[in-house]
Amino acid sequence: MSRVVAIGEVLVELSRGGDGRYGLSFGGDCFSTAVYLARLGVPTAFATALGDDPYSRAIIAAAEAAGLATGLTVRIAGGKPGLVLVDTDEGGERRVQHWRDGASVRHLFTVEGWGLLAEAMTQASLIYLSGATLSLFDNVGLGRLLATLEVARERGAKVAFDGNFAPSHWGGDIARARAVYAESLKRIDIALLRFADEALLFGEASPEATFERFAAAGIGEIVLKTGADGVLLRRGGETVRVPAAAHRDPADPAADDAFNAGYLAARLAEQGPDAAALAGHRLAAELASNRGAIQPRTGANGHGDDAAR
């Protein structure tokens, strides 16, 4: 069984280049982090649901080419992945539109046989998910996901959570988002957060307020990204700042996905949080010359984009 199971969505992405043509790739926050974990040598499986269409088949092929195990990817007859369209205006501002309501992944925990899938997830050493993951499921699916996390933790697994909040993920239902986040925090061991997201969702005025909320939920390891100031680590009541690499773009969500992979890979290798944060910064900085996409291997096309977060 893979050491890490990442749970989330992969979207088909159409992104218009400077020549007006659209390029096709695949993206998603947890998918990007899973790819980086695999490249760092961490056996990683990606749990999602796709259809039986050509794009779903292409996503699976891309995941396997990236080194991910796809045994936890469910195929739903007649289903399909979500779609994201990325455009850039004359001022360089990125405009993103999603079509994800009918995506197969929304049925991951309600499809026939979901229990066997959940049982397999609980065998991992680490389960990784995000706020975007939480937004995918109805109340039944969400309850089953949280129950799966509980069983996994009882069996010794750790659960890592990337806060990644965007109002569009929740259809503007901020009250439901707050309630789901609050309930989910009871099943989290490692929190990887952006202060801007937490302030947007909960209205917190300072990083200290965010730390207090997560600590009150019993989370012992909290990593709070504060933009150009780097990250703040909270462990055992102590707060430590780890500066970001000078050439990392703190506003690039794709770099956050890489940071999370570098951090978690280092923690799985039994490095301390400070060293893990530095490892995360190093990996994120590698994205500086390839903003918005998974850094490609030599001779390969990148998959993923911050627009799919």
C-alpha cells in the first residue's frame, strides 16, 4: 500500500496562451502535491473518481506517468471530470471559470463499493486532503470521508490538511464552509494553511487568532503561510518563523502545493518541522520559472495549474 493517500479532484484545464491558442492539461491542488510527493520518492496514491471518457483515461495515464498509484481511482460509467477554463486579459490578470458540479469525484464516497475504497485508504501512513476536497461532497459523502479519517487515525495514520479556501468552491455558502471546516479539524494532525484563506473564511485579524483556533481543535502541528514573510510554525505552544526563499512568489498557489509536498516528505523522513519548512520552501522556489504549473521533467509536459485550486 502507498505510504501517502491524497484525496481530491483532477480537472481538465484549458488555458489560453499568448498566441490565442488553448493548451490542455490537468490540475488540482491535492493532485499537484501528490505528484511532487511521488517525485520526491514517497510512494503516493491518488484517490478520486473519474468517468469512462477519453479525458478521464488521459488523466489516469498522466497520473501513472508521474509515478502515482491509481488503484484508488474509481471509474464511474457515464461520468466525467470537471473543467476549468483559464484566460488572461490584456493587463495580465488571470480569469478562471469552473464547470465542476457534475464531476464524478463528487460521488467518491457514495458510489457502490465506496466502503472497500475507504478501507484501503485507512492503510496509509498519511492521508492528505484540502478544503477543496471537503467542498466536493454532500453531507452523506462528507460524513463518510470524516469517518474514514477517524478509522485511519485509530490505526495509526496521520491526517494532513491544506486549508485552501475559495468561496467559489462552496457556491458562496460561507456558513456551510465554516461548519464543515470546524467539524473536519477534529480529525486533523497537521495543518498547512495560508493566513489569507483563514482570514477570508473566519475573519481572523492576526495569525495568532488562527493558531488559537486550530490549537483549540487539538491540532499539534500548524504551519501558517504568511506570504512574503514566510511561514510560522506552531508546535507545543511555541511559534517559530521560517523565512521564504527570496525568489519564491508568495502569491502563487501552485507553489503552495509544492511547499506542502516538500514539507510532508521531510516529515515522513523524520525531519523536524523547521527543516521540513525549509525543504518546502526549496521545492516551491523551483516553480519560480514555471509559474502556475507542475514543474515538468525534462522532455515532459507539465500537468496542473493554480487555477484548478
